Amino acid sequence: MSRPLDQIFRRLVWPFALAEIVVWAAFYYSFPALLPEWERTLGWSKTELAGAFTIALVLAAVCAPVVGRLVDRGHARVVFVGCTVIGSGFLLLLSLVTEIWQFYGVWAGLGVAMSGALYEACFAIVTRSVGDRNKQAITLITLVGGLAGTVSFPTAHSLVTIIGWQGTVQVFAGATFFIAVPFIWFGCGQAKAYAKSLHREQTVKPAAVRPVTSSPVFWLLAMAFTAIAVEHGMVLTHLLPIMADRGINPEAAVFAASMIGPMQVTGRLAMMAAERHVSMTTIAVGCFVTMGVAALCLLGAGGVTGLVISFVILHGAGYGITSIMRPVITADFLGKQNFGALSGLLAVPFMLGVAIAPTLAALVWNFGGYDLVLKLAAGISGFGLLVFILAAKLSKVRS
């Protein structure tokens, strides 16, 4: 491949990667980072506050297919830039809320913005533009974007003590508008140039996706990906009380939770080293296995440091790889044609799984405690593994 084309590729990937750090830090991780401060200053309960985030994630899931279709029809820049700008505006509005209904309304708007500003839209643009180099591009973007939580939590903690949560949210809004938006605008232009260099039509009318979405492979993938989302959401959102239930002291629990993000990046680096020797299907199987084993490690931790460390490594690395695995497997199993629409449709159950997982874990906890939550999490990973293996076998038959 020519040097100029490689330069375009790099100018596509790095702007998107840097933009995703800012967007994820501002739109997604700002909620858990600021949740204690909101509870303290606004006087609303954790349940009331969390309900707004659930609504945001549900709306992001509902809007994902529409975003995918718009990308397929050549409106990538409008969608990606537009949703990021809209999200920046809603962050500004968030700094002005005084009533719970206002809080819910703002997060509903942020949910719509997230549908076109987070990984799903970004990966749809990349996959549609770079063809066979989509795995390389997605890997690099998620490798950098995985640091978003590392950026958001300490930034929010530091700024709150200086300018309050309102000023902190305004800083996030400004960073999104003045840093992420220009990067996305530039990256979308490079994506279009790269596609043209590869002689790929950027505005081809999409064929009907119905034959693909009616196939067993599509639905099996949907179930497998949703299993990952539910397992991760159940464990991560209740991680601190789960560790307290295991007898782990609060300081160690907080440190373990903070290390999951770096372990996600480590998992992606390990995948990059291994992908030359093993298939992405094998790597995907490893994700389900490691996350299931991680839940069992936490189940038996009971103050055993080695099991806690094993949980952090396995869960963080396993889930970190899924952000690369999902779009690559989707393209491999279902094809790259109409990828935006297909990935958007698959994102709906995945994001709904993320949204319902905290509530599901709470209900299970009421019935049988956190032991039952972790057993169920491990079982869900096992179910996801089985349906994924079946999808892989049927995909080979289909091809």
C-alpha cells in the first residue's frame, strides 16, 4: 500500500481515537464520576439518579440502528459531528439543572447524542471506509479510547473541589466541543479520502438487510453480545458492594475497581500481539471464558488477594477485547455490506443489556445475595459462549 494512503489511514485513526477519549470521558464516565457529588449536593437518591442514566442508555440503544443507516447512506460526518455537538450542548444544560425532571430530560438528550458519538458510529464509519484494515483501525482506536475512564475520574475529582460539579460539567462540555468536534470533523474527511483511494463508493444505496437479520447467525450473535453486556454490567455496577460482601476492605476494593480500565487496555495490547497467531473467533471464545472465570474468582475471593487480582485481570482484559471483537466478528460473520445498519441493530440488545444489568443484579441480590449474582453472571457468560460457538459454526456453513 502506498505511503500517502498509509498517511491518510493514520490521520483517520488518531483523530478518532483522541476524540473518543474525550467523548467517552464526558458523555459516559462523567456519570459514575460525579454520582456521589450529585447525591450529596442535589439531595436525590442513587436510585433516582441512576434511573436517568438507564434512560440515556436505552435511548442510545433505540437510536443506534438509525445512526447506522445514516452512516451507510453517506452521512457519517453529519451524524458523528452533529451528535457530539448536541451532546456538548446537553452537558451545558446539565450544569443548570435544579429539578429531577430536568436531570432526566438532559440525560435523555445525552442518550440520543451517545448513539452517534460513541464507538458504534465511529466503528461503522471506520469499517465502511477502510475495508480489510478495519480490525487494525478499531484496535488502535479502542486502545487509546480505553483511557477515557482514567481521564474522567481523576479530572472530575480534582475539578469538583475547585469549581464545583457545575463547573466540572462545563469543562467537559467545552472539551467535547473544542477538542473532540474538530478531531471528528478532520477524521471524517480522512475517512472519505481513504475510501476514495480504495475506490470504494461512499454513497452506495444500501441493499436490504432483511435477509441478514433474519438469519440464525445474526440472532445468535445478538444473544452472545448481550450476554457479555449483562455479565459486565451486573458485576461492574455492584463491584464495590460485592467486594465488601467478600470481606475486602474499602481501600483495596476501590483500587481493584480502578485497575479494571488499565486491564482493558492491557487486554487489547495482548490481543494485538496474539492476533497474528490465532483467529478472532478464538479470541472471542477467550473473552467469554475469561469473564466467566473472573466472576467465579470473585465468588470465591473471600479476602484471598490472589483471586481478587485474578478477577481484575481476567474481567478487565476480557471485556476490553470485546469492544474490538464485536465489530470485527460482525463484519466477518455477516459481511461488510450495510455494516452500519447491522452493527446498529446488534447494538440495540447489547446496550439494553448494559442498561438493565444493574437493576437485574439488584433484584437477584434481594433474592439470594451477591453469591447468587456472581453465579448468575458466570452462567450468563457460559450461555453466551455456547451461542457464540453455534453462531461461528453456522457462519462457516453460510459462507
